[in-house]
Amino acid sequence: MINVCNIVKSFGENDVLKGVSFKVEKGQAISIIGSSGSGKSTILRSIVGLENVDGGSIYIDDEPLVENGIYVDDKTFRSRSLKMGMVFQHFNLFPHLTVRENLCLAPKCVLKRGKDVLNQRCEKLLEKVGLIDKIDAMPSSLSGGQKQRVAIARALMMEPEILLFDEPTSALDPELTGEVLSVMKELAAENMTMIIVTHEMSFAREVSDRVIFMDKGVVLVDDVPEKVLVNPENERIKSFLNKL
């Protein structure tokens, strides 16, 4: 589903990604962990097109978004990137729209879905994340955990084949984290293809097919959770986990 090949990215003189490569098969959940500043979020933003890489290639279903540093045209990029949805750290809900309106806006404008179809899917997804009773609520009335569950439902409204999560629980109080992780576990159980940047190690161990450890812009280890989180051989990973 996703093939990232030797991507590089710099911000000025700061080399953030230094030749990152990995693959994600259909139905896999991949967690990316590492210290702040290691390049984790930049990888997600590069895959979904919020950042342009300086070199390397990204393929979605064997179709290039960028190949050897050269991007496809804008129309093709938008078409191919519609296979992906992203859930951000800080929710990014429109504060002046109700929950229903937040969910329905993008598929109405981009996918041209009709009102009845949108309302049915909206209700189904809010049931899924346990928030059907909040369908006409304003975001300001929701807790952080509820806002993030709405954000997940909003991403699913676009019918993506791939979901990217950028530290979805880091802005939440610990007691609200569980309700968001529960929804993500359900998606993993349904074999949704996911890349998850997270600091929740127990969650990463439970749901991930593989765990990627990033350090200073490179993939230090890419292996099954047991070898990364339980019995790591790499001293850098041991130090990281001990500090957690």
C-alpha cells in the first residue's frame, strides 16, 4: 500500500530525514516511535503531501506521488492522496461547525456525496466511535478525547484505505487517552492500513505488525514489536525505553 524509498527532507540547514525507507502492506498497522525531533511527524506529513520531500520516492498502491524527488502533477497527486486520511495531534475541528457539519463538509465538497448518504455515514461512524449523542454538538462542548474521536470519524468519512495518526493522544489527559486508543484498536482489528506516530508503547506493542524506531532522521530499527519494545538489542532503543 505504501512504499517510502530513500526520502530526504531538510529545513534550512537542519536535515530532518536522511534517506528513510520502509514499506507498509495492506491491512498492516505500523507504529513509528523515537525521541522528539527524530523525524517521525515529518514522515507522515511527507506521505500525505503536507511537506514536499527534497529527494526520494513515495508510492501509494505502486503509483508514485513523488519519484526521485519529482512530484506528479497536482491533479494526479490529489487523486492518489485521497486514499489517505490523517488524524492530527490537536484535532483541527472547525470550531464554528457542529460535529455533523465537521464530518460532512469534506466528502460533500470533494467526493460530491449527497446529503442523505452523508448523514447515514455520519451517524454510522459516530456510533462506531461512541458519540452519536454528540452529532449536533459544537466542538467547544466536547472533551479532548471526544474531539479526537470526532476527528477519527471525520477522517473515515472520506472512505480512506490508509489512515495516518500523528501522536493522536499526546494532547490528551491520561484518563482520556484510553477512549481514543480503543477506537484505534478497533480499526486495527478491522485491518485498516495504519501508520501511527505514538509515545504509547503498550499500545504500539499490542496493535502493531511492525515498529519503526527513528533516531536523528534515520530508521534505526524496523522489526516486530517483540524485538523493538520487549527485547531490544540496540543500545539506543534500550536508553529510549528506560527513560520512558
